[in-house]
Amino acid sequence: MPILVMKFGGTSVATLDRIHRASKRVAREVANGYDVIVIVSAMSGRTNELVGWVEETSPLFDAREYDAVVSSGENVTAGLMALRLQEMDVPARSWQGWQVPVKTSGVHSAARIHDIPNDNIMAKFGEGMRVAVVAGFQGIADDGRITTLGRGGSDTTAVAFAAAFKAERCDIYTDVDGVYTTDPRISDKARKLDRIAFEEMLELASLGAKVLQTRSVELAMRYKVKLRVLSSFEEYDPEAGTLVCDEEDIVESKVVAGVAYQRDEAKMTLISVADRPGIASAIFSPLAEAGVNVDMIVQNISEEGRTDMTFSCPVDQVARAEKAMMEAKTRGDINFHDIVADKDVAKVSVVGIGMRSHTGIAAKMFDVLSKEGINIKVITTSEIKISVLIDRKYMELAVQALHDAFELEKA
């Protein structure tokens, strides 16, 4: 039989009633002729509770025991859903990561999937099992220890299973009914997209859209897994949600697909850095080692052997970045006069595969922001994205203005 992967996030399985509701969706797909692999998250709020218990018990915790504790939330959900399906006369069985097995690296709390052999589950499908309810977010390392994939890792689990089992599709059930042109909480004109290209979704996910984990979209794009994002709270509709697919599967794309934002950004500038070969490496290697997630980078023109270097990072990493830079200066690796942090900025981006073949998108974006009196601090571009750093107080205005200017409310 064809295989379908269905993933249910924490809000979709937050209570026994919601688990029952999700189980009915699974049973419907079984009735439609699928063998189903269900990937489940922990019940909403449970992972945060488990993390809290770990931190209260051992502030400097052993990462291996952290994974052992926080992975237990998914195990509970998987068992409960399997029981619910059995009560509905659907042959189902729960699976923990080690039972599949989901083979991962040994980097605890941030493991990466290496392999998912399909022998065990396929053998059970052959014996009459119709649903495998798999605990998401977890796997097993070479040393036999339980690992977790990082927050949001159940999305990645689902896509990895869809690739490993050559599933017809991977349905991601969540608390939103699809991918929108922008955040509906900011613009009431935001429109749900019927389809979006992998590359566009990857950019939107990396730029702050919370619908899908970035790693899951990367995997889907690499292995050509068709993803569908849809709500677990709406009535059944085979055409519901947003399909994330190849660019070739979209008949005609708009030039701009969406407007994304990240609120909690910071702009950091090293003033009067000694300009010499290797200076960029001398700056950004210590930042990487300190775990600072650098994004936008701008270097000014050198004057009399000195230059300014500006970069952006999450606002909660500013202190870490400042410490890394001062330590590098003390060691003599870099020489600068001062480091200035602006913690009151936001990043706003327009994304669309249509930008490849259309000119003037950047000019239009800059003109729109200018007319709204919004000053641009930093600009960065890629083939299908233009991002700007602006004062945070103008973020919502910028999102609304750009959404209107590119007429994203129109299909």
C-alpha cells in the first residue's frame, strides 16, 4: 500500500480529546488505502515542563540525561495515540526512536539524523499493522544513548521518515491552516498560499516564519518530499492547507511570495578595525566559536588602513558577541577602537523565486520604505530574497506597507 506520513505538533495533541480528534484523521487516511506513519510531538507545554525539571535538578546538567528526560514527552503521546487507534479498531503500534531505529549523531540536544532503516516498520506493515505512531524529536546514537534533535525536531523527523519510506506525501498538522504571505497578526490582508516553492519556504522559515523548522524544509527540498501544512482544528478537506513543493509544480509564481520579519535582532559595529588580509576570519571565527549566530555583514570602505565592520545577530547573543570580541582584542588577534551594539532593530525581508527573472524589486522595496519615513540601516540580498535592518518601532509598518505594495493579498 502507499505510505503517508502525518505529523501532529504539540497543540494538536495537547489533550486526550485532541489526540482522539487527530486519531480520527489518521483512521480516515487508513480507510483511504494508506499505511500511515504518524510522527507526534509531546503534548503542548510538556517539553518546557521537562526542561524546567532538568534545570531545577541540575543547573549544569549532563546533556545525555537531559535527552533522556525531555524525550519522554513524545513517548507518552505516541502510546496514547496508538491506544486510541486500537480502540477505533485500527491496527496501530507505538514506536520510540531506538526501536525504529532512528540513527543519529551523538551531539545531545542537537543531534542530526544519519539513517532510518525501514526494515522493522515495513515488516510490521506486512504483518497487518496499518499505523506506526512514532515519537518525534528523538533517536539513538552509536553508543546506544537516546538523543534529541533540538526544538522543533519533530518536523525534521517527519520529513526524514517520508524520505526513508518514499511516502506519497508528508502532512504537517499544526495550529495554523497553512503558510501565509505574512503574519496575519500584523496584516489583516495576509493571504493563505495554496502552494509555495521549497526555496521560498526555506527562506521564510530561516527569516522568522514559525510554521516549519528550517532543517525540515532543507530535507524536503533535498529529497523532493512533498510537504503539506494544514490545521488539525478544521474540518477535513483533501485540498486544505499549503503544499510545499518543487518550483516546477507551481504553474505561475508571483514575483514576491511573502514578507517575513525577525523582531529580536541587534546590529553590532566594530569601529575602526585595522584592515588587513584575514581580518574577517579573525573577527568571525571567535564569534562562531562563541556560538553567535551572525547574519547580515557589511564592511565599509577602508580609509587609512582602518575600516568599520557591521554585523547582525540575535539580541540575546549580544553579550556573548561582545565578550568574544574583547577577548580577541586582548589576545591581539584584532585591533579596533570600539564596539557599538544597537539592540533596538528588526529585520524585514521580501522573498520570492520570481525575483530571479524580474528587475526593480529592490528599488521598489526601498522606495516603499522611504515613503513611510523608514531608514534602512543594513541591506543584504540573495537570488530570491532582500532583507533590511530597520528600527524595531517601524517593523509592523514596514511589513504592512510592503505587503500592500507588492499586492500579496491578490492570488
